[in-house]
Amino acid sequence: NAGVTQTPKFQVLKTGQSMTLQCAQDMNHNSMYWYRQDPGMGLRLIYYSASEGTTDKGEVPNGYNVSRLNKREFSLRLESAAPSQTSVYFCASSEARWGTNEKLFFGSGTQLSVL
Amino acid sequence: DQQVKQNSPSLSVQEGRISILNCDYTNSMFDYFLWYKKYPAEGPTFLISISSIKDKNEDGRFTVFLNKSAKHLSLHIVPSQPGDSAVYFCAAPGYNNNDMRFGAGTRLTVKP
């Protein structure tokens, strides 16, 4: 049971380059999320998708785009990378039935450096 | 706007002793709280949760206490083990989990 799988694990970009972080879950969860973790800041929500076909902005969406390709996959795209986007990125999923509090399941993260 | 705060970036305890990790929150509308544990090079994993209708929830060596009047929760680990060394995050979900807020984390080191 793989859970939440993220690729790649590490990436180095130059300022202005673009890339897509991939995420897939095999738990048949409705909701998926992208977080970034920065020192002293905890995890901050970038975008989320409450169900297939929907996406919404989180706390720090600027500079990112997302695609909920199907129920399993949720990708995060950086169109023009900036040094401020150097961070560790985590994808997560949850059952998140309406009106309930469901815990998140996280992938192992992508360490991204933008030079 | 940090609605969930963990003011201690690190904590070191001796094996066998109690570890107490603290978390404060500002939004009185939060009604459910979670603790996650994170090892290096791994994603966070769920540890324990508590609903605002309770003031204590226990799971083995882990107990979470909630003081609603003080907007404060704490995680107690008794006895602490070296394998508990990790970063611990407290979190509170917004409506339908869509804006779960995390604290900055506390790095716990348990010394043998």
C-alpha cells in the first residue's frame, strides 16, 4: 500500500525555469493538498482540491498552479521559479467527508532549490 | 497570521522521562486539534487528535490535553523513548479540512 507518492524527491532549478511536481494517492481519497514547509513557518497550504474537478487557493498560492488530473493525481506547477520558492513541498490527501474532521496523509516530500 | 503557535522550536529530554510539547491557538472557532510527527526525509504522520468537547485524549504513551479557556493544548509523551525523536506539529483544521493550520513545529530529542 503506497499511500501518497510524490515525484521527484529532489530538484534544483534556475530562476525562471518551470517544473511540475507530481502526486498520486491510492487510498481513493476525495481531497488532495499541496503544502510547503519553510523553517520557522510550519506547513502552509498552497492549493487544495476538495474533489475531482475542483481546485481552490490556500494560504500561499502566488506563483503556483495546480491540476487535479483525476481522483488519484494532483500536480503542482511552478511556471517561473523564484528563489523564494525554495522549500520542501508536501502533497497530502484525506477522506474529508463533508462536515467531518479527517486526518491528512502526507507524501515524503520534494526538496526544491531555486538558484 | 499564525493562528497556531508552537513557541518552543526544540526540546531535549532524557529517555524514560516525560516530554511536554505545547501549542497555543488564537481562533476560538477551532473545534478539533491534531498532532503530527515528522521524521527527517519523511512526510508528517498523524499521531493523535482531540475534539473541543473533550479536555483529554489518551493513546498509549501519548496524551493530549486541551485547555479551551487558555486556548492551549499540550502533548505529553510518557515515558519518552529515543524513537520519539522527531519534529512534532500541532494543527487545527478549518471547515472541511480545507485550511488546516499548522504550528511551526517543535523538534524533540530524546537522549538515551
